[in-house]
Amino acid sequence: MRLSEKLFLRACSGEALDVPPLWLMRQAGRYLPEYREIRATARGFLDFCYTPKLATEATLQPIRRFGFDAAILFSDILVVPDALGQRVSFVEGEGPKLEPIATEADFDALLEHIDLEKLSPVFETIDRVKGLLPRETAFIGFCGAPWTVASYMIAGHGTPDQAPARLFAYRHPELFQRLIDRLVEASLVYLDAQIKAGVEVVQIFDSWAGVLPRDEFLHWCKEPVARMVAAVKKNHPHVKVIAFPRQATSHLTEMAQTCGADVIGLDTSVDVEWAAQNVQNHLPVQGNLDPLVLVAGGEALAKQVRQIKQAFSGKPYIFNLGHGILPQTPIAHVEELVKLVRTKG
């Protein structure tokens, strides 16, 4: 099968399809009993990500069960700071914990270049998965955007408004710029290795892009992502790039026009009629079903699916959630979603 025959890649390339391709962010996760079973065998979440046998199985599980049009590598955005020498762990029920970067000495303690040997299990996972995917299924790799990853590195954990990173950037702009530059370089090396291992598309997750004022957004979010997209395109012209600047609705048109990505991901808060006029006119879009409506199911789910399909029909788009699938999501509702999306009209 030629790559162009994969529906997901055709949509990423700008083709409008009668039935949009479908995948879900965090489609490998705790809502699946088979995932919970293998997750229980790993000592911790990073061990899970760094065990190719387990990560391969997690990547493939939702494809086997639902037949999504794309698989996404099972890993985490924080493997990049881990491979830069920052101490990273995951605490059950609390999330990621990192040794915070508070001073120039903390920054200087990072590795100058990303340790690809530490990430070799990730590349082994990619190699395993690509040989096991159905021929019609595309394969997505990913990384976190520099701003989002930096926000964890500065705070040492997730925060609701990213205040630690924002204050750090205001108070120490030159040092924060050095951190962003380090992450741009490290992330590009990481994406390059993923592509060489076998992924066909890469998504850049900027989960906390929406907390920044315009000038800071342009400087810390758009500009680094644009640099990354340009570098990926230069080295791998055939690879498609999805940019997902979450909760940055007021900047989406500009991102679509100037960041260089092939697809713009839309979070749940984006009005689909507005996005069809102001974003999809420039690039294919991806999104943006509310993960909670997938939990609710029923007519609420059917109504929102219809609205999204109607708004984006006639132009290239990829059906997805506006954020990751929730652990309490009933499997039957995901099965119903697949039917709704793949029914013409």
C-alpha cells in the first residue's frame, strides 16, 4: 500500500474526504481493560514507556479494538527532559515530578545534547510497531512543544496557570531563552530519530499555550514551534507535522498562516463554525470533540459529532477529541463514536 492510500495521510496532505480519518489523543490508556492489565506489570510510568514490549502493546491495543486510522506512539513528552539529565518521575495519582530548574546552575546541570541512547527503547518501540500495524494505519510520533515542556521543567510539576514558568521568563528572559533553545534542539534530534525509526507524522503538543499573553505566545510558543516545523520539513519533506496549541484560540489563524505546520489541532473550546472559516481555510484541522461528551454518550454525543462533521465537511479534516480521552470513558461510547464518524453524511 502506498503511503498516499492511507486516509490519515491523505487528510494531512490537504485532501477532503467523504469520511474523515479518526484517531483519539490518549487512545492508549486507562479506559481500556487490556491497558490496565499491562500497566500493572510495570514498576512505574517511565518504566512502562521505556519497555518496548509493553509500549508496543499499548500502542497497538486501540488499533486492534477500534480500527482507528492512525496509531500514536505510546510515550510521554517528559522523556525529553529525562534524556537531558533532569530527574523525572511519575507519582500515582499526582502526575509528573521533576527536579525544578530555579537557577542558572540548575540549567547548567542539564546535558548540552539529548542522550539518544537513553531513548533507544522508544525507537525500538517504533521499529516494533511499524511492522505490526495494519497496512492502512498511519503512525504518529510526537514531542512536547518547548514552552510546555519548559513549564514542567521550571515548576517541577503541572500547575493550573504555569505561573512558575511565566514568572521565570519575565525575570530571567535570557536564561529562559537558553532553555527554550536547548529544548528546540533536543526535540528536533528526538523527532528526527523517531522519523528515521518509522513514524510518518509528528505532532507537537503545546498543552499550555493558552495561558500566555500575545507577545509571550508569539515569542515562547509560535516562534520555537515554527523553527521546529521548518527543520523537520527541511530534513524530511515527506513527513507531515501537526501543531496543537491548546487553548490558544485567538492565535490559531496566525498559527495556521505562519507556523508552517500541515495540520492545526483544535481543542474543545474552539467554535467549529469559526474554525472552519478562520483556520480550515488555510490548513487541514484536527479535533475537537469534548472528551466529556464521549463519557456521556447518547444523543449528546451524536449531536456534537454531527456538528463537527457538518462544520468541517468539504475540506480536509481529521476527527479527534479536543484533548485526551478520559479514563472513565465507556468502551461502548468509543465504539459508537467510530460508527458515527464513519457514517457518511
